[in-house]
Amino acid sequence: MARTRGEEEQTLLDLAQRVLPAGSFGNLAADIVIREGRGGRVWDVSGNQYVDFLLGSGPMFIGHCHPDVMAAVQAQIPRGTTFFANNEHGIKLAEAIVDAVACAEKVRFVSSGTEADAYAMRVARAFRGRDKILKFEGGYHGMSDYSLMSLAPKRPGNFPQAVPDSPGIPRSVRDEMIIAPFNDPAMAASLIHEHHDELGGVIVEPFQRLLPPKPGFLQALRDATAEHGIPLIFDEVVTGFRFAYGGAQEFYGVTPDLCTLGKIIGGGFPLAAIAGREDIMSLFDRGKVGDDRFLTQIGTLSGNPVAAVAGLATLEILRRAGAYEKVFATGRELMSGISAMLEKAGLPAQVIGVPPLFDIVYASGDISDYRGWLRADAEMSRRFNRRFREGGILKGESKFYVSLAHDAADVRHTLAVAQSAVDAEVADTRVPAQ
């Protein structure tokens, strides 16, 4: 069914077009204005209800407005919202991260995943005294100049040459990045060995966008970097506390030297972190390393108490018995149900990912790296996403984020909409061309 749009929402959309580039914040398409969220659902300004698999691009892992998080936040707000100084909740959140995450001996807070990834690369370069970073084609590490190398090249070049994904990036940045194919352990190891004297660090999403690592891939990175003393950075802004309480490094059994965290640890508020080995993290401590090696890091809102208390409450909920089992059970039911529909219909599409984070990729065959992803049918993707939205499913262009709050009714509704979308696609393909 078509979603209705009321006069109030249209007025806001028109205002957005007047005051915002492209009428949006730069995230989701500028055709919807969300008013509220509760549990696993959101409502737009026109009153349309959606099962929410966008989850604010992932932070709302336990659902919107969880009463325990709201209570913690409401208790803190009258006591102050930011101090630019240590606060009790930020210190305790750092302790919780150190207790949970295998590589984390020390933690430094920032406000966004982009900041966390940029500082992680910087501290790795400073620790090694080398300038280059190796990243993987298609890997997303925020919006810094370094991260926007070979994130989504329309015409991929030859490895290891970097391709800038945005105007405005100095040409010199290209020379500081080495690009490798994801899920190719032999080539990645070869590039690490070849360039080890130049490398400050290697950064990787252990689960790249929606691509699970092939068995042995992450361990190959760990072995090659360890051989040369090169810091290995896991970007766990998405996977941290999502795949397991200890993140992807627990889920896959490989421990990096540094990791970045975000989304879930802020409980829906702006907060992210760099965490890792004490000898590397000590570069943020002037008293330990002296003026020459000290790496300055300042952020007005870093570790602010409202975000920290929301993160602490979120992590406490995730420690409760059965939390991850429920998320994985929900995701498995959705993945298997949609996969069965696609297979029965004979459509060239497949479900890839893991239960807390997956999507439909509109292509057949092996999809295990960025270039395989490029084979996907973008028009089919747009058609399916439009049908999902019309059916009351809110998701990003390429992700279903599953939450602890999604329930049996949400699953039934989603599978019913998915079946309608599949049926419509099959019907369209049977219509003879005019």
C-alpha cells in the first residue's frame, strides 16, 4: 500500500529543500521526516508507521526509547549535559569497554566514528613512525580524506593504487594509501610484506559493509602485521557490541592492536572511541611519551555524560541473559524467510550478511569483495527498497539492522512485505516489453 503524506510533512520537506543541500542531512533520501520511534518501529510526521531496520544507521540496537536508557538519561540531564572534563559515567563506560573488548587496554573518547577512525590511523602512524596506511577496497572508515580512498570507486583501478571518492581531497593523500582487495589473504599479506617499511598501520572492517570475512582472512592479516610490528586496526564502529558483546574480534576470534567503536556505545547519542594496546594508546599521554611523541586529541563533547550514561545503560541491557540469542534468532528468521522467497521465485538475488546485519544483494554468484558487489542490479535494488518503504518497512539502501526490540509481529509484517515485493518483481519481469 502507498504511504500517505500529509500537509505538515510536505511543508517540512519544502522547507528542507530551501535550507539544506539536496533537502537532507546527507544521509537518507529527502522524502521522509521521522517524528518518533519506540521499540522496533518509527512514525513519520504524517503518522505512517514503519518497522524500523534503519535504527538510526545502527545505534538503536536495543530499540528506540528503551525505558532503562531513558531513565538514565533523564536522571543525568538535570545534573549537566557536558563538562569538557572527566565525568563519572564516561570513566565507567571506558571500564566497561576495557572489560568487554579483547584489544582494549586503554580508551579515548571522541564524538563520531569518522573521528575515531581518523585518530586510529593517526596514532598508528605516530607509533610506527611511518606514513602509509593499507585499507581495503570498498571499506568504509568515515569521511576523512584518507578514508575516502577507494571506498566506492565507479571505475576501480589496479591494486594497490588508491582512487579518491570525492572532490576536494589533496592529490598527495592518494600516495599515502595502499589499497588491497577484501577477502584475498594472499594479496593482502603480499602487500603488507612488500610495503612493511612504509606502513604505519592496516585498517579493516572485520565485516566489510555486508561482506563476511572468508575463513582465515582476518588471521592472515593478523599474522602478516604481527610479523612486522605493524598495528592492525579493526573498524568496529558497526560491529562493536553487535555481533557479540566483545564485538567482531570476539565473534571471529582474532584480536587486533587497535579498534574503533561507535553507534551502540553511545546509546543513540554522539559518542565513539578508539581502544587498544596500552603502548600505542600511551601516545595520547604526554606524561608517558614526552612532547615529541605526544599526539594531541581534543573534542568539545568527547565522553559527554549524557551519551556515556546512555551507553552504560545500553551495555547493561546487552549483558542480560538471552539478549544476543534473541537478536540472532530474529535475524535468522528474516534471512531464511527472504532467501526462500527469492530462491522459489528464481530471482537473481541473494541474502548475505549475519543475523544482526544483512541485506538482499541483487546478483547471483559469489559476492565476497567490492568488485563482486558491483555486479548487483541497482535498478532492482531501488525497486525492492521502494516496495519495502511502501509496505511500511524503513531501511537504508543496503542494510537491514536488526534490534533486540524487533518482535514476532515485526517479523511477520516484514516477511509479508518481502513476499509482496518478490511477487511484484516476478510479475514485472513477465510483462512483455512494449
